[in-house]
Amino acid sequence: MNNIKYSGLESKRFNLEIFRGSMDVFDIDYLRGLYSQNNPDILIFRVPVGEQHKLHLLNTLDKDVINADTLVYYQVDLNKTEYRPAKNKDLVFNVADSSHKSIFQDLVPKIFHNYTTHYLSNPLLDPQKITEGYMEWAINSIDAPDNLHLLVYLHQKPVAFITCCNDATSAEIILNGVLPEYQSQGIYTDVLRYVKAHYHQMQIPLLKISTQIQNFAVQKAWNREGLALNSAYVTIHLNKRQ
């Protein structure tokens, strides 16, 4: 299935015309057809890693091609995993709503400062606005149905957050992080354990999460908590030639 569309939010954020989406199977003719009707400044798409041997065909489009990142998905069957107690007994988990937006606005820039993502691979994109995008991502869906936004407190100070969504068959961790000065204390693992238990209690059978392949530390944490690598995708940016 091909699903590449105009992205109004990102176009506004970066002041560029941006299209983005995904292809289950790489299709150069689909991309040619898209460019015959549109001429975006940037086109961003993901394709399964098993399709990357076809990406040389992008050279026929007369665009600047950036292999921006590799995204990996992990998942765990919540009916077949171990549930361990928290390491940090003083953590408090609070469900957030729109009244907590200012806390996310404070946490997100600190947590995602210099975070390596596919946006940073593109020289046309302002790094400052990339961080703003993460903030929008966290805040814009805060009151959406079937979303869970948690703020994590230690000694009454917000030190971490996590955002998730779910349907009847699976839950997905969308965005999460711990303040740099509170990392390496087991807080991230405790947040993951809390979310596993939360969705297990809701009788949702599957939990999944994704990250860039180079983020080894979180993948090790996921492995320790029973999540296993399930799929991977290449992220491509096509820039209009200046």
C-alpha cells in the first residue's frame, strides 16, 4: 500500500512544502506519478528494509536523495512476558491532560536536545524547529481518545514522560524520555514496566515501540523487558534540487 500525502503540520513548521508517508513495496512509478502532479520541496517516506535494494532507482528522479535513518520496531506479547517491580519506589505516575501542557513544553526540549532522528539528516530542516515538532507531537494528542499521556515525578519533580495510543488489539509507545540528569537510574525501565502492566490490565495483548537503529541503550532496555525486534524500515528524504 502506498500512502504519501501532503503534510500540513510539517510544511507550516519548516516553511517548506513537505509530503510524507510510506510504501509497503517500493514503487518508483508511484513516485514518478506523484511528482508529475506535485513538486514538493521535500518528500519523506519509509519503506521496509527488505525493499532497500531497489532504492538505486531513486537516482532517476532528479532529486537529492538522503538515506535519513533506519527505524526499528520492537514488540512484546503482554500475555507471555514477565512483570517485575519498579526499581525506584518513589516514582509517581500521573495521567496528564491539556492542563499539563506547560510541563511537556519544559521537558521535551531538554530531553530531545540533539536527539538524532531522520530530520537531522536533512540540511534543509532547521534543527530548532525539529525539537518544536516533538513538542507538538506530545501536546497535540494529549486529549485524544485512546491516548495515554503520563508524567513521571520523583520527589514532586517531573523527570520523565511517556505518550501512548491503543486500540483493542495493540498499544504503541509513541514518545518518551527521561531528563538527562536523571538517566542511568533505572527510571526509563520503570516507566516501561508501568506501561506494560497498564495495558496488560486493560487486556490489550500486544505492546510495540520504535526507535532509530543507532539508539542501542533503549533497545537493550527493551530486550531486558521482553520486547523483541519485529520489523525495520528505511527512511528516505527526497529534496528538490536547488
